[in-house]
Amino acid sequence: MEFLLDLRQRAAWGGMLLYVVSAIYVCYLGVRGALPVPVWNALFWIILLFAAFNALVRSFQREDAGRQVYLYTLAGPRSVVLARTLYNALTMLVLSLLSLLFYVLFLGTDALGEAQVGQFVLVVALGGVGLAAVLTLISAIAARAGSGLGLMAILGFPVVLPMLLSVMRASKGALDGLPWSVNSTYVLWIVALDVLTVALAWLLFPYLWRD
Amino acid sequence: MRHWWKLLGAVLVVGASITALRVPLAPALVHSSADRLAPGEQAFRITGYNTHFDQSVRPYVWLATDDAKFCATTVQVEGTGSLSATFDIPNGLGGQLAHLVVFSPTDGVLPLYDAVWTGDGGTPLPDRNCDVTPLAMKPFDFSFPNRSLLYETIRNLNFHVPMWFTMMLLQLVAVVYSVRTLRSNSLRDDDAALQAVNVSLLFAALGLITGSIWARATWGAWWTNDTKLNGAAVTTLIYLAYLVLRGSVPEPSKRARLAAIYNIFAFVLMLVFVMVLPRLTDSLHPGNGGNPAFSQYDLDDQLRLVFYPAVLGWMLVGTWAFTLKLRLSRLEHALDENDR
């Protein structure tokens, strides 16, 4: 499997980070003072959701036709989509952990009072990876349809919702300090959803690529 | 008769709908004027629904716990749906929930579960045997179960649930056609998938409307944050997004492929979401989160006798609508070809 490293696209990374930080800063300016746990949780996931849309919409759009043909003859569509998913998952992993860091910095740790912090970080990481897994194929479809963020948001939102709802429940559980034995059902469910999504993308992507 | 199934569908839908609206609810108690026991003479006014208290010998009334039966001293019938019963309550009772039971030969045994609280602490309800054995069972009478909270709205089961079943059937058809589109690259298969989605959206709308009305009547809100409702919202949004996606790709063969891929991807995720998540979380719907399923005791045989034909009928009518839409769209395409 070959790697498509877009790390050289610093501007893109800078843009994503700036987006997250400014979103969090706006929340910080807007709320003033401590947020109740459910709101804290919901706000965090909303920020991350939009960050994910913004970050992943580009994942197939940067490829011009020539480079695409080159890539797909070199590697085959299935390896391309797996590599893409992996890369996006890594991106989202870093992005979600960084957002968490900034979020805690700006909005305080009041909500983490009773939390199982380890569990929460695990759920955030898994959630970031999950969003990446779901949105990779969607961004490919949107890119093929030749339109940008608008179509991607419309297509992606209902598909992402199951993932988002389970992640929000799991992270709420972690924030409320539920023991691992209770919350692990959700975590396992998120992992299962990730695997299913990647498998579907792997199956369907070759048809998408064919022209 | 190649079209027998269309006729069957229409007959079943019309028949089941009329029956669903016309069958009376079984008699039941709905209210008791007091919910606590106080020592001394105490009168209860008991309200029934669809009952016939005044049509037979005077009904018997008693308070029942697991091991005691405490009878009313006097019972006075005030109308078909109302009677008043006087109990002679001894001192020092307490610590129990009792059911209030009315028995009349016309209506049978009518319980109002956990209707009275005997107060904190004290002795359990004594057995004051009053020789009531529900001898005559009520004569057979076709009726729907009369459940508290649901009451007359239970009829909606025969409309609301078939809509979702039909919608899922049509979405399954759409996915099958989408898979075929990917294999065959045929625009005809793609068109079939589109028409199935169109008709399924109609049933989704009907399911949402009937569901909203039912939710308002029983849960008190048009929309609640319930996993099944989230599933319904996701489903509807997915297929609206599917239509938007189709609208934004002008080239037919590319549109067919993209739409098919999105349909398969979204359908599988949605199916997993709708099937699995409600079992992990609470839901107000029957059969989830500790709520008893309809099939356990709500869905009795008489309700089933209307419900299953309704489901089958709506599914047949939905399929019929799909074939009509498909024929129409094929004719339109043929006309377009001719024009050119």
C-alpha cells in the first residue's frame, strides 16, 4: 500500500487548525463561565464535526485528472481508498486531540470534574477516526459530482449522524464517570461501525473511480 | 389474473382501514375517584370506558392484592360508564398497592392496576371473601385492547407501523436496483432505484405524520428525542440527500453510478443504526429500553387480525405505486427519445 502524504500541504493543515481554534475561541467569547456537562459535550462535537467536514472535503479534490490516472494505475482503487481513509483517520486523530487540548484550555475543565479522562480521550480519538472513515467515501462522491462543501455537508450529515450520536453518548458517559464495563458497549459499537464503514468504502470505491 | 395482487392489496388496505377505525375498544376502567385508603366508610366513584354497568346484574367491586380480595359493601350503578362502590376500611392498613377490580357478566373482569395505595406501614389488606368468582366469561366480542395512555389511539398501529414497513420494503428494492446499476451500468436500473426512493419518501412522510399525531396524543409532544425518531429522521434525510445528489450531477451515467454508491453506503449504515442502536439505548417505543413489545401482550389476537392484513395490504399498494411510477417514467423517457 502506498502512502499519499499530503503533509507538505502545510497551508491546508494550518487552515484546519486555525478553523478549530477560531471556532473554539468564538465559543469561549460567547459562553463566559462554566458550561453544564451536556452542553460542553455537545459543543465540542459540533465543533469537531464541522472541522471534520472542512478538513476532509479536500481529500479528493486536490487530485487533478493526470495525477488521478497515475495513482490509480500505480496502486489500484482499493489501495487508494484504504490509504486515503488511513491518512484521513490520522488527520482527524491529530485534529481531534488538538481540538480537545484547545477546548480544555479555553473552556475550562469544569466538565471534566467527574470524568473518566482516559475513557473520554479514547472516545474522542475513536470518534475522530470514525468521522474520517465515514466522510472519506462521501468526500469522494462529492468530488466526483464536481461540487464542494455544500454537497458534501448534505450527503454527509445523515450518514455521519449514527456515528455522531453514538460518539456523543459514549463521551457523555465518560464525562459522567460511568465505569468502563457500562460504557464499553458504546465504544465497541463505535469500533464496529468504523470497521463496517471502511469495509463498505473498500467495496464501493472501485465503482466510483471508473469512468 | 396477472394483477390479482394489486386487487388484493387494495382490498386489504380498504378493509383493514375501515375495520381499524370501526372496531370498538374493549371495556376498561379508566379512573377511580380516590387513590388512597382511609379508615372507615369510603366511597369510590369508578369511571369505565365502553362498559355496560347498567345492563346486567349489579357488578361486583373489590380491591385485590396478590393474596387478598377485599369486597365493597355496597355498589351503586350510576350509568353505563360510572358506578360508586363503598368500602368499609379497617384501621391500621398500610404498605400495599392494590388493584381495583370490577366484574360484571357483560364486560367481564376489568382491573385498574395499582389503583390504590393503602398508606405507609401497617398490616396488609385482609381477605374479606365475598364469593366472587368470575363465573361467566364475557361473550366473544371483537374489540381492540384498551390500554391506559393509548386508549383509542391504539387504532393508529394499523396505519403508522405499515407505513414504515412499506417504506423499508421500497428502500430495499431501491438498494437492490442500485447494486444492479453498479453491475450492469444500465440507466433503466438506476431509474427503477430512483422511483423506489420517490415512493418510499411518500411512505416516510405518511409514517412521520401518523407518528407525530400519535406521539402528541400519548407522549405529549409532536417530536421527542427518541432513537426510533432519530432513525426516522436519518432515513428521510438520507433519501432527500440522495435526490440532491442526483440533482447536482448532469451526466446520466455518472449520476447513476454516484447515486447507486451513495444509496448502498447510506442504506447499510442506516439499517445498522435503526436495527442496533435502539437496542443499546432507551426508547419510548414498545419493545425497546425495557418497554414491553406490542407482541408481548398489547398486540392481542384481535388487533393482529387487523394489523397483519394492513401491513401486507400497504406493502402491496406501495409496490403497485412503485411499478406505476416506473412505467410512467419509462414512458416519459421513451417520449423524450422520440422527440429527439
